[in-house]
Amino acid sequence: MSTTVPVVERVLSANDAVAAEVRARLDGLGIYCVNLMASPGAGKTSLIERTVAALKGEIPIGMINGDTSAAAFDAERGQTAGAAAVHVNTGGKCHLEASMVRDALALLPLERIRLLLVENVGNLVCPMSWKLGAHANVLISSVAEGDDKPYKYPKMYAGVDVLVLNKIDLLPHVDFDRGRFLRGVEALNAGLRSFELSCRTGEGLEAWLEWLREQTRRAR
Amino acid sequence: MSTTVPVVERVLSANDAVAAEVRARLDGLGIYCVNLMASPGAGKTSLIERTVAALKGEIPIGMINGDTSAAAFDAERGQTAGAAAVHVNTGGKCHLEASMVRDALALLPLERIRLLLVENVGNLVCPMSWKLGAHANVLISSVAEGDDKPYKYPKMYAGVDVLVLNKIDLLPHVDFDRGRFLRGVEALNAGLRSFELSCRTGEGLEAWLEWLREQTRRAR
């Protein structure tokens, strides 16, 4: 079910209206939706794979994967793991837009889905400006990216609802000052709900899964 | 000398004309210019720090650092290492434009510089569309990002003149299939000049420095 959705130019205010429309649709269906944002290689697709595999048989999951090209590798990874996946080609744009999500919804078996994972384009700048109608905006950071990222991308860190710090298995091998990173996060987004985990080893995943279970339950 | 350069809206064709202007200016001055592109956390600033420190007293270096905000951390790191650095606030844009480089040149002691390192905004999508007038477009990848990146960002990998694969010290600790990565690169950009190195340990840096020395010599 990997399908390319056509893209149209829209301005931000028009986008917000469509995002509200998407949200209303999801709420009507009782689907909890998460917008996953990160820089390339932080682990968006790996987290989706892990999540889908872990919740299989428990929560039916849909996935919308935004990519700047027609290459549908990530959607295929989500699909292989067990999600109903739709690939969205943004046509070179560095973010998803609400209209792309709306159009992708038409290709998903919504009546069977309880949790929708939207994988945004790998980018720490543009995606934050475009509301998608998701219930939670989640930023995935990786310890391999360095502890300076909250200071470099304040708009992203200030705007998200949840933070996932991935690749903690690499902590012994990189110069990552966890204190400096967390101080930056706290200054921008006090009390931000955060998960520290490793998609590679599975460490810390359970807390993330439990949070998703809880949100999905509440959305019914 | 960390300074914010004002940003104006320009279209791509107008951008190309300014890029040609920048290039002519650099050629007239005998300055070799490199445009460094990468996703956030791949090591652009670390490579600049290492390069500036290693070539200190040998090649006078200027640095133009593009960031989406007024935060000038990276420009300061370059300056501390010994470069004449100018910080460019792109005003939220996810790429540098030729006009930003042109305006930044006015703030650099060009008569004293032989090598100009331009650090683009951390992004694998937008920067490739905007020529800056640099002599070489360099992509910095990190093994921590995963071996699928050439397949995910073909436009970037196909369009660059040089590839730096950074963080090779992490190879024993990540699932990075070097063969898969290099096959992807070769399919998109056959014979691409590549350097594999670690800014953390210094391994492999010498070949990169030697290449920069050679290019800088030729530009005189």
C-alpha cells in the first residue's frame, strides 16, 4: 500500500485550517496521532519499526511516511514491521503539510487503526512550522548528534510535546554531555516529557511504549 | 567578528547570478571556497574546528556559518579555533543563499584569507538547490546516521563534489554496512572523491587536509 500523494502549494494559514480538519477527523475516529520529527539518521524509522513490532496484536497502527523523493524505503520498513503504511512524496519539500496527511488518510484503513505514526521529513528546521493535526509533536534526538542541538535548534525543542533521546547505547563512545543537553532542553521547554532509549538494544523502549498505550487508550 | 547578515527573499535563478558573482570575486582574490553541507550533528563544525586548528600558521582561513537563528555558537567555535568567522542568520530558512555569502564576504578580511569554509544549515534537502559560488560542494555524512542515506537523499549525494564520511571511530558500535553505503554513493555519483575520517580521534584527517592544501595552492 505504498502510494505517492500529490503535493500542492499551500500557505501556512491555510495549512492550519487543514490541520484542524485532520485533527477533527482523527478525533471522530478515536485515532491517536503522533508527528515524529528528527534530523536524518536520528532513528525515526527505527523507532517506528520497534514500536510497531512491539505493539503488534495489541494496537493496530497506521504509518504515514514523508520523504522528499519517491523512494519508499521507510514506508516499506514500517509495512514490513506490521503497520499499514502510506508513502508521501513531498516533491522536494523539507516538511510534511497538513494537506499531505489529509490525502494520505484516504489511503489508510482508518476503521482498523487506533494509532497513527506520522514520520516527518528528516529536518530540524521546517517541519515545526507546519501543523499536521497530530495530538503530539515528538522530537527524536540522538546522542550521536551532539549535546548542542537544543541550543542550535531552539524553535524545534521549544515547540514539541515529547522528546525521545535515542542511541543511548552510544553514550560511552561519544562526547555527549547529558547535563548540558538536558539543561538546554529544560530552558526551552520546562518539564518536557522525555524518554531516553536505544532502538538498537531496546533499552528504555518500554516507557515509550507504555506512554503510547496510555495515549491510545484515552483517545478512544 | 560574529555578525548577523540581513536576509532578503530571492528566487533560485537570481540566486545563481549572485553565486556567479561570488565565484568571480573569490577567483579574483585567489580564495578557494568550500560549501560544507550535512544533516545536524554530522560534524560540520567539528571538521571546521579540526581543519582550522591543523592548518593554523599555514593557510589563513575564513568561515561563514549559516544558522537558522541568531545563535552564533558554531561561528564562535570556528573563531576560537583561529578562523575569521561570520555568523549568518538565515531567518528560519533551511539553507544559505548566494546573497547571504556575498553579504558575509563584506565582513571578512578577504585580503588575508586563502581558504573560505562555508558551513551551510544542517539539512540534507534544501541547501543543494542553492548555489553559493563555492568551488567545491562537500557533503559530510556520519556513520551514526545509517548506511541508507544515499538512498534516502539521492539529490544531495548525486550533486556534491566531495564526500566526507565522519565518525568512523563509531563503526564498531553502530549497524553501518559500509559496502551498502558506498554502493549507494557510487550509483549516484561514480568516482566521487571521498574521505573517511573521525573528527574525534583525528584518524583519516590528514588526507582531507592534504586535499585542501592542494586546492588552495591551485587557487592562487
